[in-house]
Amino acid sequence: MAQCKVSIIMPVYNVSRYLRNCLDSIVAQTMKDIELIVVNDGSTDDSLSILKEYEAQYPEWIHVYTTENRGVSHARNYGIDRASGEYLLFVDSDDFVEPEICEKLYEKAAKDNNDVVICRYNDIYENEEKQTLTVKQGKAFEIVIGRNFDIHETKFELTHISPFPWDKLYRKSLFDTIRFPEKLRFEDLAIMYCLMTKAKSIGVIEDRLYNYRRASEGSFLSNFSEGTLDIVTALRLFLKQMKEQGNYEEFKEEIEYICVRHILVRYNAIFDYATKGKLDIKKEMINNCNDFFEENFPKWRENRYLLYTASGAARAKMRKYNSRGKMIRTATIREYTPLFYVKIMRKVKKIRDKIKGKWKKFSKSKNKVRFIYNRIPGIKLLHLPNDVRYTMYYEKFSVNEKEVLFESKHGDDVAGNIFMMLQAMGDEKYSDFHIMLTLKEGNISAYSALLARYGIDYVDIITTDSKEYLKVLATAKYLITDTSFPPYYIKRPEQVYLNTWHGTPLKAMGRIVPKREYALGNVQRNFYLADYLLYQNKFSRDIFVEDYMLAPLFNGKVMLSGYPRNSAFFNTERYDAIRSELGVEDMQVMAYMPTWRGLLNKKENKKQVSELMNYFYELDTLLRDDQVLYVKLHPFVKSEVNYEEFTHIVPFPEEYETYDFLNATDLLITDYSSIMFDYAVSKKKIILFTYDREEYLNNRGMYLDLNDLEFPIADTVEQLAEEIKKDSKYPKFHEEFCSLDSADTAEEVCETLILNKEPNFSLEPIQRENKKKVLILVSGLKNNATSEQLMERLNELDTDRYDIFLCAKASTIRKATSMLSKLREEVNYIPLMFDVNYTIKDRIACLKSFKFGFSSKRTEGLIRQLAERERVKYFGNNNFDIVINLSSLDKILFHMCKSFDGAKIFNMKAFDYDKYTQNKDYHKFMDYFINRLDGYDYVAGTDQLQKLNQSVFEENQVKVWIGEESKLELPELLKEVDR
């Protein structure tokens, strides 16, 4: 048989129901240099006739063999012996594969000379009654995507690899001395990890190419039978082969974890009431497993992978398995317990757990009276929401010229820029000012102590979202933040607002973040409202201006000053002082500050902690006694790491401000974090430890190619340890990104902002062209042809003459966010984080008018005032030359459009006169808009609009613009309005 690139081996036994689906997926392969070896394991249904049919159609590459029924292992081994491929792929005949599985796996193997290539998979659940398939992403085993590794160099990856044979492509030579054990369930578990330790290079791709049917008939993994007892036999074979390979001692801790994990999964079925009637098998299982543990892993509960990577649920279950006798007693009791009693006890447990959970929250609460008070039914009705209370303060109180409010990361931090500016505000020249810092209640104690240690005793701390905070936010003259103020914040003309942001951008931001295009709303709004935007360098300025679409609407000035926090790196005295206080004067002091791997809507904390712990264990053994690594992790994950396990690795000391402490270090290890731009001010060594580079970069865009930077890059701990020994410089990087930083930046920024002192740094407005600004408001976007056409129509507009802004509620475009990426760069958009700042009077007026149709001068006046306030909230002092309400029938937005000074157009192209005359609800709804067209200059429509009484347009002095097309012709309309 001539050699091919990939041999697909498929055992078949009585799966006629699924077989065609599987075969069709293989026939559809995009790669042609393959063969399919089917081993019919003595099927008694129609499987063989189906196989013969396909073999007759594709005789060149489908080969069917029939054997007596000897099990799946024999069938696979039989296929291996007859395979001619360079690589092997196993497919179970009740599953199906993606058309590209062979091509993508082989391309990766051939390109990188991999012995094994692993792909992701989907779990397929079948509903026989509804005849539907549900596809879910398989998550049982997660491995670092996109890179190649030798399992002997990254031993912990062995614990992440699945025991399944079908999610991998294997070099055939791996099976020269290894075969699937016959007459045994869990046959793959017995050899899979032996194959992985034999492989010299393992590659991983992120594509989900295999579809694993979870609900196949007779699946032994979904029940408990005598076959389950084979788990111990399979594990004993696994241990035996690892010892014969000489790999047992090297991987002993990983092997222990793999064995424990697979036994614990089967233990769960022992106590499941669904498996009643099998007590003898359960007792045998308990005894066999305990014998196995006592013989091979007597201290398995101390395994570090169990301690640091197992889920909370898994750790809780481990308590059940602390005694052979207790397990047998529990299984026996459950065997003879009536089902009705079980149901009662489950309800009791549910209630008990609920009470226990509430008691835990109560016991942890600092103010127990308030905790109880807030949980009284209906009590919240007596409290005003933050936006309502804030708006009351905004309307009632004037600006206090001597108040200064600092906020860092919404009250979660006192990060570098804010901290250094607070220090600078301690100068005597600010003694007349009332300086305030807002913090969330849970952070006040720790940061109060930090500020006290640095002698910052002139700052009053107010609780974020408290009444005091809301009032100060509405009345303070000077507002400084490194992120954004809340969505309900309204910038007053007398207020002076500085936004420093919290880092030079390395990762994609704003409109170019894939699948998050809609999510820039409140940040973009805050930038528009600010009087000053502060950046470390021109690179940052240009990124923010472009990707948040600031140029046409930002009316303030840009401070190109360097970052206030980087002033810390010029304080040489603190370098010696901190090292002396910590007793590390003669040591190499290193800092590790990785970026957080998750997203706010998709946290992956467990995965990151698991990876870091494994790398820390490995690195700790490579560091010398005169080296210490200080680690600072994101708040979401830092509490999950136990540093007591390490000799040379410790957490950042909490008694020091982050940048003050960084100044005392000799070297920074980071990855994709913007901390590199700050630390580079010091000119000290920086190493990028990018162990998951390809996976991370596949999911996030980057402004700079890491390979183009002057920093050494390490992908493994071994490489990292070697790079630590070397020296490196980065003169070009420092010149481009750090040349503006100085020892006086924090002081000069405060003087410029508060005292109006002429700065030594650049303070200029954003350069922009003199174009007319056009706002186009829509009701939302969907993943359909209508929205596609809208994007095309917007892209055709004359952006040389106009600054075009598409506008909609962020909530109405979230599901179709990728539509925004279809816009040309010259077409801007504004997603509104829409939540109206009602006062109580406003709410009543809107209810009377919108709900009940009641109209009066006072009601209409309150609504008009509300709409104007909302316009100022979203757009500040910006106005648009042309405002087109293209499709929004939100009544607040309808009025808000009227409050702009430019030409206003209300589009009624979708108006249906017949429906208007026949449907009372539609008639009433549309009358609200038709009777309130005052303030609009044009109404666009079709001939349907001419059927209305034209006096309504004449009375409101609105020009009716009729076009034959069902959609508004935007270019023609702009020409008409712009004449």
C-alpha cells in the first residue's frame, strides 16, 4: 500500500444509526492525501453494508476490514498495523469531524515537525425526542494553545492533556512499541500519557475540529457497571509502562494527579442514586481504588495539583473519600434509602446551604445592622438610586471652587498616577484646597494605612457611591481619574476634568477590539467630556485619538507630559532605603507583573493561577539564594496563590506603593502589560515571559509586534532563567516611549491643572480638519442584511466634507457588534451607555406623557429640560451641524435630537398610513411623535406621509422631504440640508 500523509483509523461496532454521519464528515475532508481504514469489529446490524457502500464509492482510499468481535482496542491495533500514513488519526464511528481536521493538524505537524498535534473539540448532546443536536464547547482539558512544547520541559502540561485518542494527530512511529491494551475498558488511559512522554514535540491548535457525541447508546462513561472496575487495571498498566519507559520518577507527581483525578470522577457515580442496585460492584470499586492508592500514592491528598488546580467542588468531594469504611457505609446507606426520603433530604440540604450562605455573608459584613436593613422586603423603594441622587445634587448645588476629587479605577485602587499626584498636592501652595479621594468601602482600611505611611494625611477619603461622593462628583471644581467617571456623571462647564488613563496601550483598544466594538461607550464619553487628556508619549495620544474617535469632538487639550507615576523612578534615595528596610541590599531583586488573562465578561482566573503555579514551582528551583522574585498579580487572581510553597518567590510588599517599590528592583519580568512602558523609564532590564504568546495574541490585537521590541523574550521557564543572567539595553524603545517622563511630572501636572501655571511640557488641542459634523441616530443593529446595507450606505458618505458619527444605545448593538467593524476608519460611531438621569419630577412627567398621553406646559418643559441634560451628559458642549434621527423611536432620544443647535431631521420613511388608520395602538404611538415635531427642521418620508393632515407639519414649521425610495437617501438628504 502506497504511503499517504494521514491514515484515519475507525473501529466500528453496531453504530449504523450514526455511521453515515461519521463517514460523510470524513469523505468531506479538504485534504486529499489520506486514507480511511475501517475495522468492522463483528457488527451484527447494518454497519457492514453501509461500509461496503462507501468503500465501493471510494475504493482508492477507503479500506474496510472485518474481524470477529474483539473490542475497540483490537480494532485500533488492527488498523495501525495496516496503516500507510506518516501520521495517524483515530475517529470513533459514532462521532464526526470537521472537514479541515486532517489538513489543519497535518499542516501544523509538518510545519513544526510535531510528533503529536492536539486540537480542541465539541461535546454533542442529542435529544432523541426532538431530534436535535446541541453543540457545546468541550472544556474538560485546557492546554496552552498555539505553541510547541516538549513534555519533559513543561511537565505540568501532562495534566492538561486529555486521555482521549481522537483529539490528536500522531506520528505513526510513536506506536512502534506501544499498542492499545485489549479486553479492557479505559484502554486509552493506559497508553495516552506514555505516548505523550515519548513525543519529542507536541503542538496545539485552537480550532475545534472533533465532535464528540456524549449521548451515544451504551457509553460506559455515562453509567456504572463491572466495566468501571477496569479503571484500576488501566491505571496499573499506565504506571507499569511509565516505569518501563524510565519516566515514572520524572513525572511522579503528574502521574499521581492523573490517577487520582480519573478515580475521583468514577467515585462520584458510587454515591449517585441513579446507580442503585449495584452495591457489590461499588464495594469492589472502593476496595480496589483504595488498595491502588495505598500501594502507589499513600499521600495523594497532598498532591500540589489537587491543592492548587482542582475546583472548589472537587476539593469538597475529596472530604468524602477520606476513609474506605466510611465510603462503604455511605454507599450502603444510599443503596437502601427510599427515593422519597432522598428528595426530602435534598430539599432540606438546599435550605440549609442557603441559610449557611446568608449567615456567611452576614458574618463577613462590617455593618451588620445595615446588612439586615438592606434585606427588608421593599426597603429599596425608600432609597434613591445613585443617578437620581446625583442629578438632584447636580441641579441643586453650585460648584465649589476649592474642592478637588481624585478617583482611581472606580475606587478599587490608588494607582500610580493618582498616588503621585496626591503626594504632589501636599505642597503648601495647595493648603486652601479640600482634597478628596474616593475608595470603595472594602478598600478604605488598606489604602488609608498606605497613605498614612507616606505622610499623606491631608486627604479626606470618601466612600465610592456614597451620598457624599455623589455630591462631591456634582460640585467639585477639579476632577481627576485614571479610568472614567460613572455613566450618570454630567460635566458642568465650571468643572475642570483631567483624565490620565492608566497605561500606554499595547493591547488593542476602542473600536479595534474584536467582538467588543460596542463596549467603548462610557470611556469614549469621558474622553469627550474631559478638559485635559494626559499621555506618556505621542504614541499613546495617537492611539487614543484614533481608536476612540476623539479628533472631531474633543474640545480640550492634551498633556504630553510623561506619566506622573514615573516620577518615582528618578528618586535614587528610595532605591537604597526600601532595599535596606526589606533586608535585600545585596540581592538581585526582580519583579514579575503579568497582565490579567481574562475579560470582564469571561474571567479565566483558575486557568491563569494553575499555569502560574506550575511555572513558579519550576522557576523557584532555578533561582539562586541571592535572588528574590516579587510577584504582583491582578486582584482577581492574587489571593489564589500560596507563596509559602516557594523559597525565592514572594508577593509584592503591601506597605509600599507599587511604583515606589518598583524603583527598588533591578529587573522586571512581564508579558503583554503596559508596565513595560513605565519601567523602561528606569533603563533597567526588562524580560518578556510569554509562555502563551500565540494563544493570547490570537484573541487580542496588539499595537506593537513584541519581536520588534528590544526586550529579550522567553517562552519557557528555562529560557527565562537564562535571560535573567544576561544584560540587555533598549535605547530606541526608551527614546520613543519614555523621553517625556521626568522627576517633576507629577508636580508640574498639578500646578498646570490647579494653579493654571504655564507647563514645561506640551499642552495643545488635538489637530482636526474643519468639517461639518453629522450625527446619525439609529434604533440598533442586527446581524442581518438591513444592518449590512446601512454600513454600506454610511461607508459611501462623503467623509472629506463631513465627520460622520453613527449613534445608538450600546445595548441595541451588542449582539451585532461586529457590524461596527465594517465601517471605514473615516466613519465614526458613538455607543451610548444609555441610562437616563431622571429626577423624581422627571420620572413622573415622563410617565404621564409617555404612558398616559397627558400633556401640559409643565410636563413638556420637564421633558425638554431632561432631554437637554441628557445631551450634555453624552456629548458635553459638542454640537452637530446635522442631526438625523434615522430610526430611533425612543422618546427621550427623540427629544434629545431636538435639543441640538444644528439642522434636525426625523425620518418617517417606515411610516405606514394604513396601519395608522386601522391600529389604535400604532396610531397612538405615532401621534406622540407627529404632534411634537417642533424643533425638527425636516421630516423625511414616502407618499404615505402625504396622506396625513399637512397642517401638523406647517404648524411646527417642519419641511417635509418626500423621496420615492423606501430608505432614506442619505447623500441626497445631506445635500438638501447643506445647501
